[in-house]
Amino acid sequence: MAIAVRNLTKFYGQEKAVDDISFDVKTGEILGFLGPNGAGKTTTMKIITCYLPASGGTVEVDGLSVSEQSFEVRRKIGYLPEMNPLYHDMNVVEYLEYAAQLQGVQDSHIRSRLKEMTEVCGIGDVRHKDIGELSKGYRQRVGLAQAMIHDPEVLILDEPTSGLDPNQIVEIRNLIRQLGRAKTVILSTHILPEVQATCDRVVIIHEGRIAADGTPQQLQSQFRGADQLALELKASVANALTDIVPKIKAVSSVENVTYGTQEGETHRFLVDVARGTDVREELFRLAVQERWVMLELSRRATSLEEVFHKLTVGS
Amino acid sequence: MDKSLILLSTRNTATIFKKELRSYFNSAVAYVVIVVFLAIIGWFHTSNLFLMNVASMRLMFELVPIVFLFVVPAITMRLLAEETKAGTIELLTTKPLHDGEIVAGKFLAAWALIGVALLPTLFYYITIAFLGRIDNGPVIGGYLGLLLMAGVYVSVGLLASSLTENQIVAFIIGFLMALVLFMFDKVLFYVPESLTSIFEYLGIDYHFSNIARGVIDTRDIVYFLSVLGFMLYLTVVSLGRRRW
């Protein structure tokens, strides 16, 4: 159940929200859709789910065009919109029944689907409560259950973990990963660890354009600039250090990042070195020679956060 | 969209209909409407009944159209405005169903509620029938006319509800549109003579009083059904405006 987006463009009046983006999602893949707020994530998802028409370009779900065969596409997709809208005056069972009927689940199957979804999503305890009375975590589960009530092959989740507390985020994330095993999933987020935790692939979108596309690992290595070392020392003369260390070849700069009231004469530095070089040994020797007490020496890997920052702000 | 209007699935329409009707009865709306109806009509109806000393329901059929002006927009105001505001319209329109089914289901639910609210007024009929000889023609025509009129007002209110996400605004627009339909044949005095017949034809109360006299004329029925159909069509168009 692959999704193919080709040259997708969307205007809101004069404003271009999505600008000529193309990407593919393979069957069974969990794609993380990443970008700052207002980057065009939600708009793209709304087009894929047939809520909004595209201004240009095509989207195909399993070879079906969202504009031409919208009905067939909508049958295959489970959608959790942004902010997870729900009917607060319905109880959980009523609501899921309603969603199942509208999704075209046969009456004879509704009961078993309902049972399965309340079990999988862990909402059995609250199934006779009004949705308006539920906590945010439970509501999110109800939203997910609604999206999957007809066992869709494609799941589109727009910020499924926004507004949840850290424990709930982990739960929902596990749920998505567990459910996403057999499905094609697109999930949008602006929380980076989420992508690293759940997604097989990442598309970073910025100002309506695709800024990067690849696995989290690929992106990390692709956008790795200079390597960085974190160094913590006990030394009496901090300034001497910023003078001495750069004498090592391959060190491009040293930055003193000591916090205001650190104990004693402890100093923290960030040492930028040329890509692919390792100066830890030399630093150690230098510390011995100068009689500095070394408290920490570690390499910092480029995180997805930095990649994201570089792509969306740095440029 | 023309195709979609023909291919409405009764199952989807029925699903929406049941959900909306249940939501009326789960909240206080349905009961408030029924009580308001009975109270207002009961009071004005019976207080003058003995003064007139005629066994007819004419008073009620004069009163209800005015009560409708306020009550029907209040029933319909939330139907689409609330979905737009809460964002649930996005859930609804990304399910495999036509906009026409959504509109039809909601229309029928509100219409049915009016029908349910009218049912207890049959009690007045029974009372009057006890008191004197009642002419059944105007009663049947009156009820039919009320139902048709309610249908038109519901379709107008639904259109108003599709135009905004604010329920109060939806109520006011719905009320004003219904009022315009109601006033057409009341302002004939101020209208140039060449236009009077058009204004009269557009007036909903003109057609209603024709039917309420007990004369069921297809021209009046056609008026009600065509206004109703046109309003529902506009509602479907308005609901689909995100696609423009």
C-alpha cells in the first residue's frame, strides 16, 4: 500500500503552503514527517486524506488518485487529524460504532472490530464514559482507535502525541509502533526524539519544501559537520587553556562553556575538530603535561536535532 | 457533485440521522423544544378558544409558524457550525461518504425532532373534537403545511449553520432568512404592483395558509419542496467550499 506524492503544490489564496514536494512511502514503512509549525505538514496530510484538493501535482495511494478516486482512497485510510477532534457528548462505544458505520464496516463485523480496538488501544475501562470526561491520553487513544476501526492499510496521524505528558507519549508511541508493523504510516511531529524512536524514515519539510529525506541514521551522517568534543577540566588558569589547546593540529576552535557558579576551578569546553579526526589522545597527553585534572572527555554525535536546526534555521 | 447527489447511500444517511437524533435527546435540546412548543401553543391556544367559541385549530395553525421562526433555527444552529468549530467536520468528510449524505442525515434528524414536538399537539385536537364538531380538512392540511414549513425552515437553518462556525451567528442568519421567507407576502402593500404576485408566490405563509385551509394544491407542495431542495443543495455546495 504505497503512497506516491509527486510535485504536490498547495496555495491558500496567494500564499504557497506546499511547494512542489515529491516523496514516496513504501508499504509497511513508518514515515516521520518533520518540520517546524507552519511548514506544510498538516496541509500535505489533508491533501493525502482527501480533505483538501491539491493546487498542483498528484497524490496516489496504492495507485489510486486522491482527486479522481477519492472514495476508494478514503476507504483505505485511517486518519487522526491535528488536535484530535472528537464528539464530547458521545460515549466511547457509541463514537467508535459511529466511525465504524461511516467507514463502511459491515454491521456483522462492527462488534468484533470494536472489541479488538478497545483492547489494543487500552480503552476497555472507559468504554461507557462520555468522551468529554476522558483525560487527554485516553482521548488520544480513542482517536487512534477511531482511525483504525476499519483496519485501514494506511494510517495518517497528525501530531498524535501533542499535548500528552511524557509517560503518555511513550505509551502512544509504542502503540503506533506496534500497530504500524503491518501498515503504511505517515506521522507528523515536531518532536525529534519521537522520530528517532518510531520512524523508519524521515522527511524534513521546511517552508513548504522538502529539506531532507532519509533514514534517521542517514540524515545524521549526511549533515555531520565538524566533530565536537566535550571537555571538563580542573585547572587554575582557564584562559591559558583556550590558548594552549588550539595548538593541537586539527582543532579549529575552543569554546569555554563554563556555567556561572561551577564548583572550584572546574571548566567546561567544547572543542571543535576537523571532521573524522580524533584528538582525544593528544588532549589527554596535554592535560598530563599541564597537570590539569581531566573530569570528562567525550565525543558528541550530531543529533537529529542539530540536523533539523541546521536545515530549518541555519540556512 | 451531481453524481454524488444521486448516489446517496441510505445507510450513511441513516447513520448520521441516528447520531444527530440521539444527540438531541441526550442533550436537553429535544426536551426544551418539546416543552416550549407545548407551553406556548397550549397557553395561547386554550386562552382564546372559549372566547371564539368555535371548534377549530385555526389559532394553533396561526401561532405555530411564528414559533417556528425562533425554534427551528435554534434546533439547526449547531448541526454544522459545531462540527466546523470542533474540527470533527474533518473526520466526517474524510470518511467514505458524500457531503450530500451528511446534509441529508442532519436535515432529517432536525425535521424529525420538529415532527416529534408536534405530536403532543394532537392532544389539543382530541380535546377540541370532544367539545364540538371539528372540520377535519383544515386540520390535516394544517399539519401537513406545518411539516412542510418546518422542512423549509430546517433546510434554511442548516444552510445558515454551514456558513459559520459560530452557533449564535448561525441562529441569527437562520432566523433572518426564515423571516424573509415569512415576510414576503406581508409586505405586498409596499411593493410595486408589478411585483406583488411574485412576492406573494415567494411568501411561505401564503402557501401555508392555502394548505391550512384544507386545500392541498400541488402548486403549494411544489413551492415547499423546491425551496427546501434548493436550500439543501446550497448547503451541500457550502459544505464543499473547502475544495474551491
